[in-house]
Amino acid sequence: MGRSRHCSEEKRTLIKMLINEGKTYKEVQKMMGCSAKMISNALKWKAKPERRGRKRKTTIRMDRRIARMVKTQPMISSRMIKDSLKLPVSTVTIRRRLCEANLSARSPRKVPLLKKRHVLKRIQFAKEHIGWPKEKWRNILCRSVSADPAGTAWKTGVGH
């Protein structure tokens, strides 16, 4: 814990300028009203680099290609994206990029696979029972049989 306040940017530049002009530490101390340690720290000080940590494995262009592929084919998996775009990253990284692009995976709605005869039977049933009152319809319990889910779908704007 320091005993004095931090040196401001203006003060630092002024200290550096005075030292470069050939002034001694004692002269700068008297002019600025600060300690020798503050002068020493001001001369050693360097700005921290903006970017820290590991560099990203994907470029902005790769990220856009991943998002574009999912928007055209919402049912595609991260493994298929990796294989088709020949990306040098893991499937987890691809899912992270999709989350950054505001695309998150959702299971598709489970609906039965209807064949032509199913549709015709439904229409026939509806025509036969068109005059039924609401009370009668409430007594009927409908159950839909769903097929095997086809995987996950990617949706925009749905967060965790």
C-alpha cells in the first residue's frame, strides 16, 4: 500500500521531459513536489497492452462464415460445421462463436411425421365433427406421437 497518490499522466510526462532535459532527481523533486521514488516509478512506467490472454483461434471472417452456415442450415451440428468449413478449432469453440453471434441451440419442436393418408384422415375427421360444440371438444384428449428428434436447431436472440 502506497502512502501517496498515484502519479497522473500529465505529471509523468512532465517528469520524463525534465529528466530528458538533464535535470537531476533533486531538482525535479523540488519543482514537482514529489518523492524520488515517484520520479523513478514515472520513468519506469509503461502502459499495459490492451489485449491479454491467448489469441483467438478464429478470425472475424471465420466467425461470420460459421454464423452464415447456421443461418442457412439451422439443424446443422457443430461437428458438421467444423468438417465442412475445415476449421482448425474444436466443436466447443464453434459453439462459443455461435453464442457470441447470439445464436443458441434449441431442440426442435416434436411433431408427428404426417403422410398423405394422415392428412386426409384429419380432414375427414374435422369435416365430420365440424358442428360439435366446445363442451364436446373439451372431453377429447389429443395425443400426438412424435418421431425421433432430428437434432438441435440454432435460434437467434435466445440466450442461456
